[in-house]
Amino acid sequence: MLIDHRTYTVKPGTMGSQLALYEEFGLVPQKRHLGEPLAFLITESGDVNTYVHIWVYRDAADRAARRAAMQADPEWQVYLQKTAEAGYLIGQRNNLMTSAPFAPVRR
């Protein structure tokens, strides 16, 4: 199992606007290709102005195939264009991870 832990940073004061944009234009096409996220979280303390989503894949090949299909989806391209135009996002960090043998991720 491969875990894709993605952290996004937005300009201060734009979290609500970025999440509304994602909910309206990005959520449906993303879930269509990637399935349900393991988690979608908004930071309350620490590195504020960040949100995290975590996706689970069988392996790297599964991740690559699903993400390629999503990138080819015209609806996803609309979201990417709108989020680029809005300019709320200022950073992104991705960590690909596997679970420890004694603590497997349960869906």
C-alpha cells in the first residue's frame, strides 16, 4: 500500500476561498479518479494556512495510472485553471509513504 500525504499552503486569509473552489470544481473529478481520500484535514495549530489530503493506492503503478487519468480529465483541467487564476496556493509538499508492518492502514 502506498500513501500519498499532500500538504498545501495558501496565502493568509484565503483558506475558505481555496476550499470552496476545490469543493465546487476539484472534488468530484478528483474522487472520480482517486476514490475517497483517507483524510482531508485543515490545520488548526502549527503551520497554519495549510491543509492536507491523504490518498491511498495499491502501489506506485496504481498511483501513476489514476493520476494520469485525472490529469487527462477536462473537468480536472478546469479546476487547475481556476485555482491557478485565483492564486491562493503558494506551496505544496508531497510525501509518498508506506505503513509500518505493525500498524497497517485500514480503510
